[in-house]
Amino acid sequence: MNPATSISVVIVTCNRADELKTISLPALAQQSLSPIRVLLWDASEGDMARDAATSLQTSIPMLAYVRAPRRGIASQRNDAIPHCTGDVILFLDDDAELWPDALRQLTLVFDADTERHIAGSQCTLVASRSSCAHGRLRWLAAHLYRAIFLLGNFSWRQGFLVSGHTTDGEPLPERAATTQATLGGCEEDVQWMWGNCMAWRRNVFDLPGIRFDEDLQRTGPYAFLEDVMLSRQVLHTTRLVLARAKAALCVHHETGGGRVDLLTFGRMYAFNYWLLWHKQVRRTPLSILAFLWSQCGLLVGFAARDLASGHRRRVQGLVQGWRDIQGWTNRPTST
């Protein structure tokens, strides 16, 4: 009988100590199956992430803190890979919360893969209660916008459109996720895995050139689609497949944190999609037109968001200015 699969966990972080203390690390401490190692690869400016790791050292004794020599999600992950042990590396975002049995369920998927044809398995994303509270009209408007401009759709099974954009793997509602959560069950042949909770066989990174694409960091330290690029790279250079572990449940809280402004985010997002399309997609006249149309859609979307946020700032500024004129700001309170 083959020994059970062992898992190392890598969390790359930068100035997100609160997320570490309240989301990712406490969830790791409650796992029914402990990882053999947890690497916290930190590019923060201060020591708050180190303090968070120290405060949880008792409950996660295998936790090791490392001050990152380089900053950037792709480069930090690449630098952490040689320091991992075990059979599988789980890359986990600092704002991703694993359900208590998630690591054991991932292990069961890899244990059952006796022919070792699965290169990696993603966790099943469960929609947080706050995301479920969004109105149906807003969801429909977003769906139509993305469909019109070939920016993807709300489909569980990830794929690629002719524009080179990816279809979204939408988080499942809690009831649907738990209904699908068959013991050790998995869905194979997904086309890409998202980076917030993806597990790769460690020996995949022994293959020549298999690393997270650091070109995606040209416009800044935060990369997008680095998970998609790695997935495509593995599928294009091997005969291995990617899977989704149905019972390895995870909630990605997407706390944000103001890491980049909207203009920078838009520039990075458009550039990263261009790089993905340029490197991975077969170019035909139809795909070129579709890609150009999708870029127009990105510009429209970011312009609309920028105008909306700018309008809110202008209104807030006018209200505050009027209050200052009326003397509200520094008006003494009555006793």
C-alpha cells in the first residue's frame, strides 16, 4: 500500500497581517490532517506578519516564517518552492479560509491517483455569505457585460474563450458545495486552476521551465493570471491533467486591502491578459478581432468603475466642504 500523500502549504503575503491572524492561519490550525510544513513567505514592510506567525506557533508548530528576498506574488512563490518538502505543495492566499477537512480531502484525491496522471488539484471555492448577498440584478448586469465583451462567463468549469480570456470558476453556494463534496471525489480535465487554493505535485516543478511567470510583474509587484499561465504551461508541456477536489472546500474572502489603485489595477489586468493571449493562444483572424474587442470591454469597464468611484469622491468632497463652511467639522459638542 502506498504511503499517504504529504502536503506542504505556502502562503505568500505582503502587508496583510490581519488576514493572516483572522483567516488563513487559524483555518490551518483547525485542519483534520496537518501539513508537514507551512511556509509564510512575507514581503511586508514591517514585522506584523512575523508577529502573527509567532502568536500562532503553538497551534501550528510546523509553521516557518521567511522574510522574502523579492517582492511579487510570482517571484515569492518561485522562491518558496525549493524550500518545500513532501509530495504536494498547496499555494494558499492569506485571505483564503480552508474548511477543516480540506487538506485531508486533497490528500485523498492524490492518493487515489495511482497512475500519477494528475499534476494538480484545486480546492472547491465556496461563496462567502457576503458575496451571496449581492442582488440578482447586479449579478445579471455583470454577466451581460462580460458576455458581450468576451470577458468570460459564470461557469463552474473553467475554459478559454476565442479572445484568450478565461471563463470564471464561480464559487458555489454552501449548500451546492457540500452536496457535491463526495469523499475523495474529483472532477478532472479542468483547463486551469486559480491561485488562491491550488495544490501541485512537487515534482512538477522539477520539469524544465515550470515556474510562475514573473513577466506578469512588469507593471508592478502584484500579478494576475499567474495561476492560469502556470496551468497552461503544464498542460502544454506534459500529458498530465488538472482536477478539482470536490470536498476540499475553501472560502476566498478577497479582502483587498488597497494594494493597488484602480488605474494601476486596470493596466496590470489588461497587460497580463495580453501576455496570456500572446504566449498561450493560437492566433487566427477571429481570435485577433475577439481579443481586441475584449480589450475594448476592459477599457469600458475600468472607465466606468473609475467614473463611479471618482463621482463618489467628488460628492464626498462637496459634502465635507459644505460641512466645513457651516462649521460642523470642529463644532464643539454640548455638555
